[in-house]
Amino acid sequence: MANSSETTEGLSGIFDFTFTKFVTPVIIKILYILVLVFGGLLWVILLITSIFNGFAAFLGVLIFGTLGFLMTVLLYRVMFELVMVIFAIKENTDRLP
């Protein structure tokens, strides 16, 4: 989203005390991957443990756990996109005369 002069490659922008490089777009990508991985892992663990607690528990986790996982991923995705929109607004206002 931002120009290459404003966006840092990797996490080297953490030590940029002039705040001319943005590290947030890189961090957001990593955080979104972590949300997907840990959310999916938690769902699988809950699904496996519910097998030992009967069919009703398994069915409940299968339905409500899946809905919960999808809603959580959707919520984080929207939140991360809102942060990226702020960066896009900043980039576009920098181009104004």
C-alpha cells in the first residue's frame, strides 16, 4: 500500500526512530497468519477432545466451534483491514498539493 521508501522490508523498521518507515503492514500480515494458525489449531483440539465427551459435544463443537472460528477470523480480518485503510489514507493525503 505504501511507497517502498515508506514501507520497510522485514522488521528492520523497528529501530527507525524518525518513523519514516512503517513496520505495521509487515506485522499485520504476520499477525493474520498467527490468527489463522492458532485459531485452526484450537478448533482442531476442541474437536478432538469433544469426541471423547459424546456425540452431542462433538456436534456442538463442529457447528458452534466452526462458526466461532469463522467469526473470529472475520473480525480480525476487518480489524486489520481498517488499520491498512488508515495507512492508505495517509499515503493518499501525502500526494495532495
